[in-house]
Amino acid sequence: MADLIRVLVVDDSSFMRKALSKEITADPRFTVVGTACNGEEGVRMALELQPDVITLDVEMPVQDGLVTLRQLSPKCSAGVIMVSAATEAGAQITLDALALGAIDFIPKSRGMAHLHEKLYAAAQVRQKRGGAPVTAAKPAPQPFRPANLSNLPRDFRAKAVVIGSSTGGPQALTELFMNMAPPLPVPVFIAQHMPSPFTNALAKRLSAQSRHDVTEAKDGEPIVNGRVYIGQGGLHLRMGEGVVHVCPDTGESLYQPSADVLASSAFETYGKNILAIMLTGLGRDGTKEFTKIRKAGGWTIAQDSASCTVFGMPKSLIEAGGACETLPPKSIAHRVEEILVNRR
């Protein structure tokens, strides 16, 4: 992308408009082409300026972020990053926004961590859309092709499922779990790049939507077959003798929870008998340890490019030779069921 990435900032707080604008333009790849103080003004400016990316406050007077996002979706191809209060209510609204087509979010009270990479990813999504108007509707899922179980290592017996995901992850996880019948015969562990309290809100939503037993992991909680453990935002998810451990970072990763940290712990606990799934997201987190699992005789699946919001983490895994196969989320769900039923 040779040209500057053009950003529109929409926020009712003059402090946040200035702070975001300053932080955004600290990276020479970006320029702020305008600021708006409410949703109505934001829609008008978005249609006039046609920015590459919009940062959109969740809670605003006159017109809030969700209403604004619904109005923008059919008219503007800009990638949208939500700016949300780090509260339980803010987390629920933010997940609604992600379901409506927002690319990612940043919490107001947690600084600007990963802001520029999220903005860049949102700009890439706009390029992928080709500047054409979009809606929040998902593309039709690719048809499922029955798994060829003869490709699995003969001595592979899945004892756990490990999932890594980042940008676009909540949507992909929803599609994945809604297409798998509960309960699964093994425990599932998820490292989703997301701060607290958003991981707790995600766990509650997935549990309600999919009927799987989904929980935000708590330190010392017993590991139970059929339960889905989502790592707490800001901490790492590991496992020990029959329990999960939720621990602070000690320099292992830029991301907390980290897919690499989770997969490494799972490998120590279950050996090669891990079914590891890499979903949409930025960066390379998970590549090293997922590749190790594959080389040891485990089974790894990467989400395919067409269905990814950001084809970063899956692409990295594929290029490292760490993916056994590449599928969209619905087909991953069928593949998981088939492996767990046939090869335990």
C-alpha cells in the first residue's frame, strides 16, 4: 500500500478524538482525514471522504456506534474499528458490532495496544472488498468435503482441541461451534486475542448461541471433557494435572492469551494427541507450537483465506509447513466431529 491509509475518527469525546488522531498519525503509514463528534456526522463524513478505515465509538449521543455501523455497512467499504469502554456492557455491545461487520476493536481504558496493526488489517479488508459496498451478511459457506481419515497418523488419538484466533475470531468461533453438536468428547482450549472483560462476554455469548459449555477459564478449574475454556484477556491459558492455569505473562508473548503459550502447554500435557485449529487473525502467534504439534504427529487445521477476516495467523502456519489442511469454519466443524468420533 504505497499511499497513506486514510482514517476517519468518530467519537463524542474531544479528548479521545485528539488522542486517537495523535496516536494514529504517529505511524507514518496513516493520516487522519477527518473527525466527527457523533454517528450522524460520522456517516455523512464517511460518505463524503470515503476513508480506508473508520474508528467508531460504541457509545455516543445523537446516534450510537451500532446504529451508525448498520447505516455504514451497505454504503461504505471502509474497515471499521470499534472504540469501546472496557466494561461488561461495553463488551456485549462490541461483540454485537463485530457480528455486524466491524473488523476489530480497541478498549478505551487499555491504551492503544496493537492499534496500528489493527488499522492496517482493517485497511487490508477494505482492499479485499475492492471498495465495493458491503453488508454484514457472510458469504455462502463452502461445501463440506468428507474427511479422508486415512491421512491421519495411525496412532493419533485426539485428547484435546486447541484453537488460536485473533482479528475476526469471534465470528469464526461462532460459526465453528454452531456447526458442532455438543458436547464434544474432549476438552477445548481457546486463545483469542482479546482483553478482559471481553473474553468473558465472548464465552457467555458462545455458550448461549451454540449450547456448548463455554466458560472463561479460571485458575485451578478442573479440566472436563466437553467444556470449552476461553483464556482470560491479559493472561495466558495453560494446563496442569487435571486443571487449567491462568497466569500472567513473563515475557513469552506480545499477546495474552497467546496461542503459542497455550499450544506449548497442551503439548506438554497431551503430547501429539492434539487437534489444533488456527483461525483468522493478525501476525504469527501459534505458528511455532502448532508446527511442532504437526511434526510430532498431531493434526492441525488452518482457516482458509477466503473465509478469513485477516489471513495472517493461518497463512503463517501454512507457510511454515504446520497445517495439515485448510478449510472454512463450517467445514472445520464437520472435520473436528469426524476426527473426534472416529479416532479417539
